Amino acid sequence: MEPPGALRIAQSEPTRSLWRWMLLPVLAPPLALTGLLLSRAPAVLAGRPLGLSIAWVPSLGLSLDLSLDGLGLLFALLVAGIGTLVFLYSMPYMAGERGLGRYYGALILFMLAMLGVVTAANLITLFVFWELTGISSYLLIGFRHEEKESQESALMALLITGSGGLALLAGFILLQQVYGTFDMATILAQPGLLRSHPYYGWVLGLVLFGAFTKSAQFPFHIWLPRAMVAPTPISAYLHSATMVKAGLYLLLRLSPLLANTAAWQVTLLVVGALTMLLGSWRALRQRDLKGILAYTTISILGMIVALLGLATEHAVEAALVLIVAHALYKGALFLVVGAIDHETGTRDVALLGGLRRDMPVLAVAALLAACSMAGLPPTFGFLAKEAAYGAAEGWRAAALQVGVAGVLLVAANASNVALAVVLGYRIFFGAAGGPWPRKPHGVSWLLIVPPGVLGAASWLLGLVPGALDGLVGGALAAAVPRSQGVHLQMWHGFNWPLALSAVTIAVGYALYRIWPRLFRAPARRFPLSAFRAYDWLLHTALPRSAASLARLAQDGSLRVYLLAMLVVVVLIAGGPLVAGGLWSNPVLSQEGLSWPELAIAGLLVTAALAVVVARTRLGAIIALGAAGALVTLLYVRFSAPDLALTQLLVESLGVILLLLVFHFLSPQFGPWPPKRHVAVDIAVAAAVGLLMGTLVLVANGVQLAPSVAEYYLAQSLPSAHGRNVVNAIVADFRGFDTMGEITVLATAAFGLYALLELRSKKGGRRQ
Amino acid sequence: MILRTVARLMLPILLLFSIFLLLRGQDLPGGGFSGGLVAAAAIILQMVANDVATARRILRVPPVTLLSAGLGLALCSGLLPLLWGEPFMTSHFVCLALPGGAALELGLPTLFELGVYLVVLGVASLAILSLAEEGEAR
């Protein structure tokens, strides 16, 4: 028997129920990965990292290196563990949606990519997995791809995190330039080399850019709230608990290399603090529950970045604890909001209230998680908040700086407290709300268990914090060399952090009292906003500059294109020829010229002149054909039958083609162009002719390497099984070139086909 | 009328000649490129003698298909050696004994040449037939 309500859709449609059970196998990958990680955890924490290396492009020194150490394990467990719950939760949440294969496919791709990021032992491996998380995130944000908002949000996330990814790649390549390897262990073992290197600033800037875009730091945070159009399990998993923490992971991983400089400290502290304050403030102004969760996520991400900026051992420890605590409670609250949305059809905080009557068990789960978000003892959230305060207190800086840090932290945490009361108390236990688009029927247990587990974990870890000593200590060891180990505990005695916690809760409650006015107040438009900057860049600046570039480079005149190409050729090829003095040494011919050859050459010049001066198109074509035939004659004269044969055939077909094309044009050429144009054209034509002639004569006398002709002549029969050397070269020795040539030919033909096909499909013909 | 009759007579001769050129290329002037051009000339002769529709009917296969098939064939002939772990475009030959004491050596480059032949035939007939069609429509 199913619990009542669990298969509410299935009761009416038996096929759906079958479909749901067929989805059970998708649980296998996350479960298996979680099990694997847990079974290997003791060995990894005992200092024996797991490694795996697969050669990829050995000639470029690229390989797929994976290695699992303490820091990787902490993140991998979050990814696999929360992933399992999210898969479970998705089954009822996404039931009946179209494109489930796409959904689960991208979800599994994301999970593997994220595990790849946190276990990569090679910078290129890391980059590849990093980009894969971005791509799967794009697919999942755009899951409802028919909707314009989904498309735009997915694109925004991809563009912002993708540009960060490119910066990261550039930074990694610079690191490779400094160290001569992409291997992370080698690089991290010698931080001194980079510190004194002039590339340090560039590497730092590029890596921070990558990390900040991924972890939604100001001013790149704008994609995260927009990413909330994704299905809620995705928001919980990618855009709160795991993917947005990839940037933090990178900062942690590279901190032995990059941290402890003034540039690192100042950048991380300023950006982190700005992000934290902005997120906290904007969170208070949201009506949408997911908006609240998105902005509080941004605020916590900023806080963690700022903690990493402090770069003391305590601060990094606090950051790690905060990462775990946040993943647990925020994941839970997202899933709670998803369940509410699923049941009532709304996420508008003004409409929601008194939900405990319809979903009592979910209310408990929400309350558990919200306590951790508010940082109430004895939850794990309290421990994290205390650790953050402790880190600020232990910061060796001027009293003023420490004071400012404390005030900012209290402000951000107070906002979290206020919103935790909203999420955990007000919408469930507050005054009844409504009206809702849908009437709740009782929530499926699969929608309750995952947030319940995460909420309960927030409490359990708070009660037995020692259970995480090994894991956090292992992670800390990777981020801070020679760290002292971790001993997490709830009670530190009466001290500053405890006092600040008390202040936070008081301020938070006060904020909660005035919050209804905050979120209802009309939105104000600031003159400057990161979102409008993005919008301007994408929709105004980019198209405009592209248009002006196109106008500059493509004015539509065939004559200008030709002139541009020919002048460039003359400059590039002719410049070195003159500068190198090679032109003064032409070699005419060993044998000298014979009369027939001179006669052919004379006729050729006449034919070429006739092409230019012909007043009718037919005349020009005939002259051109004559020129082609004369060239063929030259080939025959110099015993190149292959060339002659091909040339003759090409010339014949070429004349037919030209006749067909000119059929569309008037038989007479237009009037002569202005004298100025003619003069320029003659000059350029003469230059090109002179260049080509000189080039041929000079090439005749230059022999840089032993001729390949002997090799081809000797190998044609034994290797290529042919007596025709020209053909053996074309089809065998240099077959790759021919492949390229026929590809170009085919591409041009496809272009022609598309042009003619499109025109005849449109029906109308342009004159 | 004379042109039509001659064109009809020339069609099999030209096509045979094109295949002859294709196969002969290994030892004597010829090859896929010139073979393909001669085949295209055979088709175009039909177009000149009759009309585009007749030429298309004789060609049977749309030119786009021809050139796609040719490109694919050339690519396959290069990719095949990869199956045995050899570098791209490694050549292999087999010798076929023909009746009458002649021998025909066929190999992956022959396949490649056939691809070139088809691409050239496809491109030339595509360009000329579709342009002529445009002209007829006016």
C-alpha cells in the first residue's frame, strides 16, 4: 500500500505509475557513488589519496588525472549525498513532465562533472569538468525551453560562467608556462615559484574571475536569481548546494598557491563583503520564496569568499563548516519550497501562510532547517556562524577593520535570521494565507523525506560535531599547509562570538518585524545595475559593434573585396621578397626559351588583354577560354599531361558555367568605371602580375631542402602502387590536402545549393 | 536533332571514358578529378541537347546526394585504417586478376579517388544544372 496521496496522479493514470517505477534505476548512479565515496573515506582521510590517471593526448602532455583527497572528499560527499536525495525528490516532483530523459541525463552529467571538478588532479581535467558543470547547468536552467524566460536565463548563466571558464583556462595556461606542467600536485608543492613570478597578478586575476562568476560574486551574481526558473530540485542542487560552490572549491584548492598576499586579501574581502551585503539586502525585498533563497545563497557565498580572504586557518575552517552547513539547510529549504509550490501552485510569500494544517510533516522539516539557517543552538548552522565570528575576531588587523567585519557579518546574519523565521515559521505557522491556485492534497512522502533528512542532518551534526572533525580536518589540510587539525564543538564558553550571536538573533527578529514593509515596498531603480550592464552589453553594445564592423569589412562591392585581398597578398608576399633582396636573383630557365613557347606566351598575353577590353560578355568569355586553352598547350609543351587534361576539362566546364551565369546579365558590359578606379585597378593588377612572375622565377632558383620529387618518384610504385606519380601524390602521399580541397569544393556547392534553393522556395526572383 | 542523336550516342561512351580515366589514373594521366569532370560533361551534354529535366532524369540521383556520398566515401577510405589502429589515410591494396591476363589493383586510394570523382561530378552538375534551371525559368 502506498501512503495516501503519494501516487495521486498515478491513481488516475496507471501508465504514469509504471513510468514512475521505471525511473527507479536512475537512483543507481548517485547511490553507487555515495556508497563508493563512503567506503573509501577512511583511507582518504588517513592520508592515502585515491588516484586514477588515463593518458589522453600524451603528445601534448594532457591526461585525465583524478585524485581524491580530503578537500575533494568533503565536496564529493556533498555532491553525491545531496544528489541522491535530489534524484529521489525529483521522481514525484517531475512526474508527468515532458523530457524526463533530458532532465535525468543532464542531472547525471552534472553530478559526474561536479565529481570530476573536485577530484581533478590536473588543471586541464579540472577545466573540462568545470565547463561540463556549466553546460549541464545551462541544459537544466533551460529545461522548459519553450519559455522565453528560461531561454534568456539559461543563456545568461552560460555566458557569465562561460566567460569565467575561459578566463580560468587562460590562467591555467599561464600557470603551465610558469611550472611547465598542468599537474596540480607539482604546482601546489612549489608556491614560491609563482609568488616571485611576474605572472602572479595575471594568474590571480584570471582565477578569481573564473571563481567569482561561478560562485555568483558581485557583479556577476545576476545570473543566479534568474537561474531560479529551473525546476526547484535543480535550484536546490546546482544553484545552492553544489555547483555555485565550485568557485569556492577552486579558491580553497589553489589557496596554498595564491593566498596570503595583499592582492588576494583585499580582492576577496571587498568582493565577498559587497556580495554578502547586496545578497542580504536584496533577499529581504523578495516576494518569491525562491528569490529569497537565491539571494540568501548569494549572501552566504559572499560571506565564504570574505572568510577565504582572511586566509587564516580559523577563517578557512569556518568557510568549510559554513559550506557544509549551508548546503544542508539551504538544500532542505529549497526542497521545502519546491514541495509548497508543487502543492499550492504558488511561491508568493504574501499568499502563503498557515500551511501546517495541510502539510504538517513538511512544516517540521522546514522548521528544522530554518533553525540551522537562523543559527540557533544546537544546530550545525549555529556552529558555522560562531566559527565565522571567531574567525573575524581572530583576524590580526586594526581594531577598526575587525569591528567593521563584525558589524557586516552581524548584518548579513541578521537578514538570514529574519528570513529563516519567514521560511520556517511564518508560512507554516503564521496566519492562514490564500487564495492558492491549487488546493493541497497531502504531500507525497518522497517530497518530504529529502528535505527532512537534510534538516535532521543539520541538527545531528550540531549535536555531534565531532563526527565531522576528520572530514573538515582533511579538507583544511589541503587548503592550509601545516594546519593544526580541527576540533569542532558547540560550546566555547562565554566569548565575543556568543555575544554577537545573541545580537544577531535580536537584530534579526527586529528585521523580521519590519520585513512585511520591506518586501511589499515598490522596487526602486538604481541608476547603475549589473543586470542592466549585462543587458546593454548583450543587446546594444554587441550588435552595434558587430554591425559597424560588418559595414567596415563588407561594403558589398566585389571590386573592393578583390582589391583588398590582392593588396594584402602583394604586401605579405612581396614585402619579404623585396626586403630580403631575393627579387634580384631570378633564374629564367636552364634550357632557355624556344620559339613555340614564346609564341604561346605572346598569344596568352593577347588573350588576357582581350578579356579586359572586350565590350561584350560573350567576347570576354571566349577570350578567357582561349587563354585557358593556351595554358593547356603550355602544359603539354612541358610534358605535364595530367595537368593538361584536367585544365582542358575545367576550362570547358568553366566556359559553360560562365555562359549560364552571364545569361542573367545584359550581353554588354556597363559603361567604363571612372578613370580613378581604372588607374587603381591597373596598378594593383600590375603589382600582382609582377609579384607572381617574380615569385615563379625566384622560386626556380631557390632550393631550401632536398627536393621531395626524388622521394615521390622512387616511392610511387612500391608504396602507392601507381606509375602515375602526380596521381599518387594527389590521392595518396598528399591525400590529406585533396581531402581538404574536395571539402572546400563541396562546401561551396552547398552554399550555391542553399542560395538557389532558398530563392526558388521563396518564389519571387530578384532582378 | 543531330545534336540529340549524337548526345544519346555519346552518353555511354563518355561515362565509360570517365570510369576508364578514374581507374587509369593510378598509372597514366587521369584520376578521380578528370574522370568526374568528364562524367559531368556527359550530363551537361544531355542538358544542352535536351533540357535540364532530361539531364536530371539521366543523372537519377540529385547532385547534392552525389557530392555528399563522395565526401563521405573519401572520408571513410581515410577512416578505415583507424579500425586496425593505423594512422588516418594509411593505404592498402588488393590485386584482382581479371580474365585475359590483365590485373587490376584496387586499394583505399581507389576508394578515395571514387569519392573525389563523385564530389566533382556532384559539384559540377549541381552548379551548372541549377544555374541553367534558373535561366529556363526566366
